[in-house]
Amino acid sequence: MNALNPPGSPDGHPDGHTDGTTPRTPSQERGRRRRATLLNAAVALLTEGGFNAVTHRAVAQRAHLPLAATTYYFASRDQLLAEAFAQLVETELATTRAWITRHGLPALTDQVATADRTRQLGLWELYVHAGRDPVLQHIARRWTDGCVRLIAETLGRPENDPRVRLLYTTVSTLWLEHVVEQRPLDEARALLGLALTQATAGRTP
């Protein structure tokens, strides 16, 4: 069984279509909504209180659902954390893509400055914890690979170009420094500008 995609609902029906074509019944749809509500509650707790704030009981209370519903959809706390982390990563990648499309790579430091700091702390806390958890590590790599892909697309370079990876490393380091240490943004902007100059050197417009 895939830990991130349990097959049933508390109503005794599988979530989703049984054969790829059968529409969900009302009870299946209710189960899907309950699961989404619980996952959103886990994400909210993670961003507000960090890693230790996410428990089955706390998630059930935040979602205003019975504890039994939480333990049914998420068999373990590890599964809750993994799915919450995955949702945060997908949201972050979509937000970063939209920001780069609208403002360009030089403005990435401003995106970091305007982001919800508690949410960012929760995201990076799980990233670091992924070093101890193979499931979270897989999700962390997806985040890194997604960011590298965004930078490569923006620069018009292949993802395996060392300059792309170097620029991503610069961005992520400045990002983490600002979130954790709250260093001045002017310094981050200057360093990002220097890294961008190196990454785009010799590129044909």
C-alpha cells in the first residue's frame, strides 16, 4: 500500500473511482473532503508550531473532526508529516514559478521577504528533518529539483548546467539565512545579483 494514498474512507468505500470511470458516490466525496480538511489542518499546525505541533489529536481538533477519522486516513504521524510537507512543497513551487514569471529571478529575495515567515520556518524545518527520514528526503529532493528546473527554464539553460545549480544553491542559502537569521535584504540582493551575473555570463540573448 502506498502510505501517501490510502485506499478507503471511514464510510467503507474507496476514495476515487473504483475502475477509472465510475463517479464518486456522495459518501466517497464526503470522505475525500474530510481527508483534505485533515491534511489542511496538519499543514496549518506545521506552519504555526513546527514539527512537534503535528499530532493526530491536534489535527483532529483543528479540523473539528473525530480523532478516529484522523487515524483512519493517516495511519501514522510520519504519514501526516510527509503529506503536509508534500503539499507545502507543491504550493511553494507554484508560488515561486508565478513570482519568477511576473518579477524575474533578480526579485526572488523580495519574494522571500514578503512570504509568511512561520510557514517558511515549517517548510525548512521539515527539509532539515528529511535527512533522517527517507520518505521526507524524497519530497525534499522534489523541491530542490523543481527549483532547479524553474531556474534552468528561466535562464534558458539545461538543468545539469553547473551554473544553474550554483545559482539555485545561492538562492536557497540566502533564503534560509533570511528565514532563520533575518539578515538584511540588501546584502542578499547584492549576492543574488552577483550570482546571476555569473550564471548568465556568455549566454546568447
